[in-house]
Amino acid sequence: MDTADTEEFLLPRSQQANERLHALIPGGAHTYAKGDDQYPENLAPVISHGRGAHVWDIDDNRYIEYGSGLRSVSLGHAHPRVLEAVRRELDRGSNFVRPSIVEVEAAERFLATVPTAEMVKFAKNGSDATTAAVRLARAVTGRPRVAICGDHPFFSVDDWFIGTTPMSAGIPAATTELTVAFPYGDLAATEELLTRHQGEVACLILEPAGHTEPPPGYLAGLRELADRHGCVLIFDEMITGLRWSEAGAQGLYAVVPDLSTFGKALGNGFAVSALAGRRDLMERGGLRHSGDRVFLLSTTHGAETHSLAAAMAVLTTYVEEGITAQLHALGERLAAGVREAAASMGVGDHVVVRGRASNLVFATLDENGQPSQQYRTLFLRQLLAGGVLAPSFVVSSALDDADIDRTVEVVAQACAVYRKALEAADPTPWLAGRPVKPVFRRLA
């Protein structure tokens, strides 16, 4: 192994801070996907601050950052237009005993941007919104079962979903048994599921698109299946919302769900999510109907004025500045550069970029073409040492061509090391510790 491959990249202050985090916070982070187990051993930077597409750790290293805030900071950190809107509200108070006028203004702005929805209710996180959608579907259909797309990784921290993952401790089997799964893109299998559980399935919930485009006619076919079997069609637009179009995937593919959930990019890092959908369904969580009341969403902080102001600024910026198109252009430049760099180093079949240009991820494959956490560890180590913090290649609009070009340079350097590991058929010498781990696993 060349000495160039072993140049030490150390994060002593971050290591100390990670120990403090683990001593006080279970898992050392408030989101499992941000845990230090997702990064090479002793190379999990603790962030000091961020601006635009860059972040600085407490060891004074600067990184070009991807996947910012788990895809939430799509305009870049400390975006001036968002901060201006937030600051304007901070001096006016953030939470009152009655609704603020900002709540109706935010609802009007959201529904004008997502015209496929007729009503909206805001919350703080995606899990609350998706669980509210499931509860509403069960209430209006009188059915117990929830059908999730089994090919999509995450819907909620609540029992109806987490019970289906390897981290199911503490969740009664009776709850988990009410959740069934269907495969993405397979209408026949979904119809078979609905027929097998005839009259029992309250809803179909899925991300309308992911790392591959929906097959032609698939989403429209799901719409028809849901109608024919009397269940509610729910689009989880936490990721696709704004990144696919300002109106989400439903706006791009012109298929209207009964309910949809938005978050992540909606607040550019500020805490806001949304449940939106058909008036006759949403109103069941309101006061203007004669049926049983549904406890839809009721959160103390769901309508914090500064977060709603952030959401309005984000929506306006996306529409007026064409942010979705910018994200696609940046992602296409990055994907092309990474693929060329990997191919030029002879690892084009092993470092693989996937997904829509606005939502790129990468796969790290071993000498047998199988996904490898060890090779992912090697790749992440090299990226970090080169000043690129990239658990994914999900872009923000704050990136510029120089950032992309520098990223491609670092990827090329990483691929050179990757090739040596492949030639040795053993990445272990380049890991310097345990490999990164999957988020969902039964044992710590």
C-alpha cells in the first residue's frame, strides 16, 4: 500500500465531541442516519457551522457537503432569502394561544404551489404527517391494514412502520401484523395483495418515485387499483417534494393521490412538514362535518411562525428562481463527472451513481459486484480526507461548478485507492477500523 494512501486525516476534537454526544444522547445523534456508525471509525466530523454548500467541523476542516440535513437543506445553509423571512417573524413572537395569520398565508402559498391538494395541515416532522395520513385512511375506510411499498426504506418512526424493520424491539407483533408490503412497479402483485386482503386494506403508501423512474403507467395504475379496491392512495413526497417539481412527483407525473406528505426541502432546514390532500378526507380531522372526529394532527409547535415563514420563502424561491431545474443541472454535471472519474480509474462498474439528478446516491460494489460496507468505508474515508462530506451525492442549489469539479477530483483520487483494494481483493488495509454499518439492524 502506497504511503500516499495512508496519510493521516485526524479529527481529535470531533472524536472528543462524539464521546460527549454518546454519553448524553442515545446513539450520539438525534437521527440514526447521522450517527457516527455511518462514517469510518474516528472520522465522523462534528459540525460547527455551514454556509451555502460548505460546512466546517470543530477541527476547522471545510467540506463540500452533499445530502445536507438528510436532503432538507436544498437551497444551501443560511440561505439569505429564507433567513430574511425567518428574522422578520422572530421579533413578532413564535407561538400564540390562537392561530397566527401566518398559518393561513402559509397554507395559501402551499396550496397554490401544490394545486393537486385542497387542504393542508402543518407539523414538525415527516413521521407525524405520514402517521396522520395512515390514521385518516383507517378512519375513513373503517379498515385496519396498511399496505406499504416494501422497496422504500423509511416512512415513519411510529409502530405501524418501524415494526416492519429489523429495529422492531418494543413493538407488539399485533401491530406489525396489520402492515403488509407490496413491491414497487408491480401492479399485478399489488392487486394480488389487495385481493388477498379484500376489504381490509385502508391505504397504499409509497414514495411515488425513487432511484428509478416509475414504469410507464404505474402510478396511474395504482390510482385505478386504489379506486377499485376502495383504499386511500398516499404519496410520501418527503424526498420528491420540490426536488421532482415544485408540486412534487404528483405534479411531474400528473397522478393525483388522495393524500400526500411533504417535508425535508420544505423548510430548508427549519422544522416543518405538511399533510395535504382531498378536502372531504382532510375535513374529517376538522370541525365542519357530521361524522366521528379524527385526531389528525395537533402539535404545540406545528405552526411556529418562523418555520412557516421559512416554508413560504422556500416555496417562493423554488418557483421564482427555478430551483428544481438548477438541482437537476448540478446533479447531471456531478453524475457525469463521477462516472467519468470512476471509469478512468477502472472502477466504473464498482462506484455507481444512481437516481434522479436532483437526488443522487452512490453504490459501492466489491470485486464480485455486490454491495459492500467495507468498500463504502474506504470510499468515504478518501472523500472526507479530500474535503467532501458525502453520505450521498444529493445536491443543493448552493453548489457551483467549482464545487462540482473539486468533488470529481476527490472522487478520482478515491477511485484510484478503490482500484488498489479491488486488485488486492481486500479493502481491509485501507479501512483503519470497523466498516460503516447500515442504519436498520437488530443489534447495535
